Amino acid sequence: MKVAFTSDNIAGASDAVFHAMMEAAQGDAMPYGHDEGTEQVTHMLSELFECDLAVFLVSTGTAANVLSISALTPPWGSVLCHSESHLLNDESTAPEFYAGGARFVGVRGADAKIDPVQLKKVINQKVGDVHSCQASAVSVSQVTEVGSVYSLPELRAITDVAKAAGLPVHMDGARFTNALVALDCSPAEMTWKAGVDVVSFGATKNGVMAAEAIVVFKHSLESKGIDSERVVQELGFRRKRGGHLHSKMRLLSAQMVAYLTDDLWLNNANHANTMMSMLQDGLKDIPDVMIDTPAQANMLFCRMPLAMIDFLQKEGFGFYTGRWEEGVIRLVTSFRTPKEGVDAFINATRRFSAISD
């Protein structure tokens, strides 16, 4: 059995999500988010995160990230993120466009995680100097771009540095649930209790057709002396200006309601993570395969001989290669990755290794 490990974006949407959209499409409902479904999403997320919050539904992860950031930093500020982050390398110029020209600055750290020591150093450079861009916000990716996951202490180390400087913290949670399952903690513990102020709550990669939520933890912002009502109001205007205030918002809301019902979101992420764990366990003992950063969720980078890569692709397996160093490939599992496909990939890799020996 052949299967593609190119991305979790290649999987469609869960059946429950499509059924919910079909039901929401019947009859009439008030537009632009003034419907019962959108109100229900806010209520569900408030219960999930155990706090009062504001929710803005959008249809892409890019919009969720850049709109969040734009409300947290002025045009003359800088957003500090990891040098390998999606925000810095894979959002085209959308971040600068939405943030009015604010600068995005990469901060180093092992395993694509921001080093708090380096973060503090960057934050404290030329504070108040009109000739220099002023640090205005921090953004972390959870899961990171190399498949690692910030532990709760690691998150707190970063947010403590940000809080000391009065900077808000945004979390790019495109794979939020995969990280949550890996850490076996509550959504509150991985966000506002760890010092995160705004999260891009990703759902599209994990079983939704096209729906993401910007979640604003108002009390967390207030604890840093940041006017949460200003941020919330500004996000409303910025979402409209950015073209993501959907008239038929109930169709986005229906997806998110279905996603959060009966633990669909957790079950999907559990499956994806389990498939990656099986894949990694199967590959780690194969000669000529070297795992880079060990996968903690549903993404893995490893190194293979070029001949092995060519063999696997000719066998019909899909994965990304050629974007990094020679011989490096990326493997990603999804909520629909079949166990049989994982086994087939491992067996094909072993078969090539045995032949090449």
C-alpha cells in the first residue's frame, strides 16, 4: 500500500465536519458572525480554555497568524520569532503586509525553539533608540517547523522574558492539538497559564475543511498592562479589512463546532501522532536512515541516501525533499494516515537497505 507523507494538508476533512456544514447550509441565519453557531463556538472555546476570551474565526492559518500579530505590534515594532519559524519563512510577505511594515526578526535556538537567553538579548538591544526597530511582540510555533514541541517549562521561560519586557506573546498553533496530545496537558496549561496571550487555534490540518480561530485571552493581556479591549476591537476591524469577515460565517462555525464535539479534535490528533510514533520507531533502527530532531507530534525530518529516496519515490510514496540539505526528507502524518501505509513505507525502506548492503 502506497501513502503520501507530504503534509497533513493533503488529507480532506472529517465526515462529521461535512455533515455539520450541510446542516448549517439549510435555512437562513444572520450573516457576519451574528448567528447561533458562531456564538456556540465562543462558548465552547471558553469552556475548553477555562476562561473568558474573544474568538475571531477566519478561513486560513495565514490569516489567523498575521491578523493576530498585526493587532499586537505597531508598524515601527518588531516581532520576535524563531529563525526557522513558519511566520518568518513560509507566509510570503503577508506578515509585513498585515502588520503595516513591522519587522520580523529571527531568534536562534535548538530544535526550532526560541532560546530564552537569546530572546532576552535581542529584546534588550537599543531599547528606546529611534534609529532601531523596537521589540513589540513574541511569537512561538507549537508544533515547531522541525516537529519538536515546546514543553510547558520551555514555554514559561520564553513568556517570562516577554512579560518582563511588557511584550505580548502569540502562539502559532497550526498543529495545536498535535502538540497538546503530545504534552498530555490542558489547553489552558499550554496557553494562558503558560503566559500566552493570543493563539492561532489551528483546525484545518487536523480534520476541518477551512476554519481557524484567533483566540484572545483578555485577562492575560491585561496582566501585562495591555488594553485587551483595544486588541479585541482592533482585530474586528482588521479581520474585515483583511477580507476574512465571512458573510456566511455559520459555515465556518459549523466546522469548528463539529471539530470540538465528541473529542473529534483530540481523536484526530491522537491518530496522527500515533502513526508518526510508529513510523519513527520503524525507521530509527534501519541502516542509512538518520533521524534529525526526534518527532514529538506528527512531523519528522530524517536523512537518507539519495538512492533510497529515489527508490521510495519510485515505489509511489510521497514526501518532501530537496528543500533542505541534500538527503533530508520531511515526513508528516495526518488524521487519515493508514497504519498499513506506515508499515508499507517502513518495509520498503528496510527492503532497500537490505538490497544495498
